Amino acid sequence: MFVTVRAFAVHIFTALGAALGLLALIFATGGHWAAMFLALGLALIVDGVDGPMARRFKVREVLPRWSGEGLDFVVDFITYVFVPAYAIAASGYLPELLAIPLGCVIVVTGALYFADGNMKTDDNYFRGFPAVWNLVAFYVFVLEPAPWPATVAILALAALTFAPLRFVHPLRVRHWRVLNIVLMAAWAVLAFVAVAADLSPDPYVVAALSAIALYFLVAGLLRRAPDQA
């Protein structure tokens, strides 16, 4: 009985990510952008912790009726795609006439990506842009780009969703894993600093966040598949 309850508690923990997504959306509709990103950041932590917990407690074997993978996709779509799409569309950083259409582009391409059974390579790279629109939204608010460069960037990333290119999974890709984890931890600290500064951090924080993003982008795009190495 205890094993079953414990396994289901892991599913509840995963589903809390959806509650955090709702909280983030409520903050976003009120224009409380820093609070929105704090809620999305907490959802990221839940997403990073629930998988190891599920494997540790053998949730799939104990509760075969409930699909942890399916639940994870539902929560991820809310927190990685849907809420960020609203934030980007309502941010004021896009051309007014294109804001809503671009938000629709984000949710449509994001939904298609999560339905792709081949979204990951055998060595745990993402195949195509991995629909991390929560991170894109974060950089939009921190960098405050002009409307047309922001539009081009969003369209380019949406197109890259279907491109045969590789993007790094910071925790699961073995190549340079230690460096990736260190940089991801540094990014988390810097992102928290940016949120605490109401998304207007010091220039050195912006520069460091941009450098880390550029590293993860280039590290995946330049890494050849094992059969090409």
C-alpha cells in the first residue's frame, strides 16, 4: 500500500507543474512578469526532479495505469510552450499586428514538437529546437529586443523545430556533461538574480546569460552524430 501511495505521490508532484503553470499565467495576465518567471522557474525544478524520483521508486512498474511520460508532456506543454507563448505575445516587444499570430505559431509548432516520437537522438540530444519557449520568453524580457529582430528570432526558432539539427540536453548528454551542468547551475543563479531585479539586471548578468545561451546553442549545432564523428 505504501509503495502505491508513494508512486502516486510522484505523479501528483509532477502534476504540480501544471498548477505552477496556471499560477504563472495568472501573474502574466496581471503584467507581473518577474513573478511569472519565478513560477515557471519552480516548474522547471519540478520537471528536473520528478524523473529521477519516478525511476527511484519504480513508478512505471507500480502504477502501469498512469503514464508518467504522458503527464510530463502535458505539464511541459503548459509551462514550456503555452504560458510563454502568451507572455511573448503580450510582452509588447513584438509588432502589434503580429503578436497574436506569432503566439499561435509558437503553440502550434510546440504542440507538434511534443507529438514527435523522434524528438531525441540515441545519445540524448534534442532533434530540432526543443520548444523551450519559456527560455525564449525569458530572454525577450531581459534583452528587450526591437520588434522586428524579435519577430525574426521567433520565426527562426519555430522553423528550427523541424530542422535536422541537434540541441544539447544539459543533463543527459554525456559529451562535456560536467561543463554543461556547471553552466546550467550558473545560469540558474544568474536567472534568479535577473528575476529578483524585476528582469532589469546589471549588464554583466545580461552578458553572462547571453554567453551561456550562445554556448548551449553552438554546442549542439556543431556536435556531429556518432556515426559522423
